[in-house]
Amino acid sequence: MNAGKPEHLQTSELPMADKTRQFLWLGRIGYFGLFALIPLWLLWLAPPSLGNPMVLLLLLWLPLWFPLPGILKGEPYTFAWANFIVMIYFIHSLTNLWVAAGLYFWLSVLELVLALMMFFGCTYYARFRGQELGRKIPRLKDDPRP
């Protein structure tokens, strides 16, 4: 047993469909792209002119550290809740696209593309891998609670 999960539900031991593997890699590429882009952007490529770049780095980079273990292990549950985190970068990129020009604009385009890759990859990986593992969210009408 691993972390209280029955043997037949081990994430890494069950075969993964090609479609599921593609979404796993799409989500990981988006995730690690954002993970690398944020510090590069804020510390070297285009540091902010107002405020402390280290504070902004802390605010934008810290949330990406939370799902790292589950992303590396391929845990569907982590991929599902990581979508809440990716919304930070989606909003950040859209805001910058609205007001920025030059390098900031193109960095925002890259951030948006990576955020969308992570969002779609994480969403569909969590869905398909969860189905492969027999994990699913019960329908409201099937809920035994009154």
C-alpha cells in the first residue's frame, strides 16, 4: 500500500492510454513552462519598474510550488486542483496583454499560451486518468445523503 491507497488504485502501476499520456505531457509542459518563465521574466528578461521584484516573484512563483510533488508523480487529484492555481497566470497574462507593449506583451502571450496548455492538459489528464483508475465524482442524484 502506498499512502493509504489500495494496490489496484496505484497511479503509477496501472497502464495509461495514449490520449491520457498526451494530456499529462501537455499539462506538464504548461506547468514547467510557467515554472521557468516567472522567475526569468521577473528577474532577468523584464524586471518590474515599480516595486520590489522579489516580492512579486514570491507572489507569482510561490503558488506553483504547491502542486509540484503531485505533478511529478502524475496524481490526477493534484492536476485537478492545480487548475485553481493556473487561473492566477491566466488573469495575469490577460491583464498584461491589455496594458503592455513590446517585450511585456510577448511575455504575456507566452504566459497565456503556457497557462492554457496547463489548464487543458490538467483538466483532461485528471478526467481521463481518474476514469482509468476508477475514481469519479458521484452524480448529485446518486448521492445517498438526504
